[in-house]
Amino acid sequence: MDERTFIQLGLMMALKPAQVALELSRSTSTITRELKRNEWIPPVKTWVMSVHLCRLN
């Protein structure tokens, strides 16, 4: 499994970026930079935003 997939799955399982970084032997700042670069939105926030948008329509 590549690191980006591991990051995504780890965060979907509610791991904190520091926990993901520890598992990958990377610094926490590396993980958080990757999340910002790829505009990561946690699944719960995505779901809440979609429900909110549906109610507006």
C-alpha cells in the first residue's frame, strides 16, 4: 500500500496525523503538509456539508 493510501485510510479510521506519521516513520509536519496539499476533508465533514447543501436546495 502506498503512503497516500495509508494516510487516507488512517484518517478515515479517526487516527490523528501524528499517529499516521508515527506508523509511516515520517514527521507530523510531513503528513499535515500532504493533507493541505491534497485538500483532505474528513469523511464526516464531507457528509455534513452534503446534507447541508441538500437542505438548501
